Amino acid sequence: MNNFFNNNFHKSLLLGLVLLSGNIFAQEIKMEFASATQVSDFQSGIARIESNNRVGFVDKKGNSVVSLRYENAYDISEGFAAVQKNGKWGFIDKFGIEKIAFNYDEVLNFSQSMAAVRVGEKWGFVDAKGKLKITPQYENVLSFTEGLAFVKKDSKWGVIDLKNNYVALPKFDKVESFSEGMACVAIENKYGFIDKKGILIIPLKYKSAKSFSEGRAAIKTENKKWGFIDKNDQLIVIDTFDEVDNFSEGIAVVRNERKWNLIDKEGNKLLKVDYDFIVGSSEGLFVVTVKRKFGVIDRTGKEVAPVKYDNILSFSEGMSRVSTAGKHGYIDKLGVEIIPLIYDEAYNFSDGMARVSIFGKTGFINKKGKEVFVETKPFSKGELTKLDK
């Protein structure tokens, strides 16, 4: 479910890079096995696996934790995985024990010990014990964040607390979940912000807006340019940009015309050189492109990995997947190629493991390059040089 409904409000930097590079980034897709099996990233030590229209879970050694017996499933969240059986949804724990009955037509993952559930056309919430805390009565809902959830009734969005008391009556056309004590809301395409008491703190006056992050919110003014305000609605970064990303680690990615740069929280440009594209901060580093080649820089503009690769994923767990001539490997945060570019498919590390494919076989490697394969036949010793020396 999108955080901001009926709105192109969030323009993804990832999508922009996809369009620029002509490639689809791995975080957004599932990897198809040679054996027509699909597997997700590891979460809480297990990964979701799908085969022949059935879903289960495996551990990091490829052993089955939950057999392929469900019709659909989500990844683990707060110790639970949503699973579908006989057309209905319930929840299991990471050991495969069915904890919440299969009574629901649709569910969302747990957030703040509450999960949104749908019965028929109406949404409500259950707690971690499976008790229906808020009976299904809403047309749509967002998950709880900061103790509050947006709910939709009579085609308008309002805010409830964990006891289903209204904090703000349904009156908004578009909403986004609470972040840093504020939530972005809109009526008739005018955007502002409410606080956790439902009070409109920043008037509905902007053409668009994004959630607060690190004390700053991106806003689009009447001149159709983006800037940043603080929580007192003071314009801290002048509205001069064609596109912006939220602040992360004190830095935001911004675009003017076709060139991208970095700014600090006062709006000062940090890079002497503009790039064709920049991906937002990941572990203090930035993926950049020049003439369709990819590299990595730090916040000062210092080159960490040369602009020579055909594609690079954002850093995850200290590693980043890099690609050249259709082969994939991994660099560390110093730009050193830790795992050679030998794989036909490869994805970012999650929970200490990364999905890879080579020689028509697919599974996982750890950060030393040692393979742990989900498919029934592991590599023979002669097929691949081991990297965990």
C-alpha cells in the first residue's frame, strides 16, 4: 500500500535512476530461479520462497523452515509473517506456527504491534495476540506510526489512536503517515501539516509536500519549485529546485534542469561538480552517474569507487553490488572489489546474505562469498572458486 494515496507526490529517485540506466534495480523485483522458484531477501534469519504457486520459508542454510504450503506470504515483520491459505489471510511466527487465524480477505504487515486487516470491504486492526482491537469499519487505512493511523471513511481521511478514538475527523483528500510528530495532509490539492493532536500547524498552502525528515520538509510553492521548511513553517532552503529528495544524514539530493547535486540543511551546495544523477545517501555514500556510467562518492565529493561501472546498487550492510558487462560482484565502502564480478544476477545484502545466480543455479552468498544455495543441488567443487578463504 502506498503511503500517500491518489498522488504522484513522491517522485522516486530510484525510479529516475532506472529510467536513466535502462535497468531495474534489484530491491524492487524478485529473482527467478532456474527451477522456476522465487526467493526474497532474508529477514529475521529466514527468507520467503515460492515455487509452483506455493509459498514457504527457508533458513540461511537453505533448509525448509515452513514448507511450501501457503498460497501467498509477506516477509517477516515484528516477528510475524502474513500468509494466505484457502483464500484467507492469517499470521505465522518465524518458526511456522500459525498464530492468528485465517479470517481475513487482506492484511498489512504488523507495525507498532498492530496489523491492518480487511473483512469484505472494510478495514480494522488486530493486535499481536490476534485479538480484533478495532473492528473492520473503514474504507481504507494506513499502518500505525507514532501511535496514530490514518483511516478513510466516506471518501475522506482522518486520524485515530490505538483505542480507535478520532484525533482528526475524516476531512482530508490525501495523507501521509506521521513522521517526527507531523503528518502531511491535503485538501483540494493544497498541502500542509497537522500535529499529533490533529491540529493544522502548517496551513494548506503548498502545491505539494513531503514528510518531515531530520527537521526539514520538502515543499513545492506556487512558482512550481521545491524548497525546505522547518516545523515552524520557516523557509530554510529557498524554493529554487526542480526536484528534491528528503534529508538523510544531514544531506539532500537536489536537481536543477538535468543536473544533480547535494545540499546541507541550510541549502548550501556541497559538490563542486554536478552529476547526471545521484542516488540518496546510503550508509554515508552516494551512487552517481556520468554519461551512463556509475560510481560512488562521499558527502565531500571524494570518489570512493570510480565512475566506470554499468550499474551500482546503494550500499547495504557495508556492501554494494556493482555490474560490468552483464556480470555482478560486490565492493566495500572503500571501493574495493571484495567479491569478483562473476555472477549472472546479484542483489543487495540483507541479514548478512545476498541473492545471486550463476551457471543456471540460484541461491545466496555471505559476505565472504561463500555460497549457501536454496536449490537442491549445490555447486560442485570445480564449478566455482570459493571466496571464503
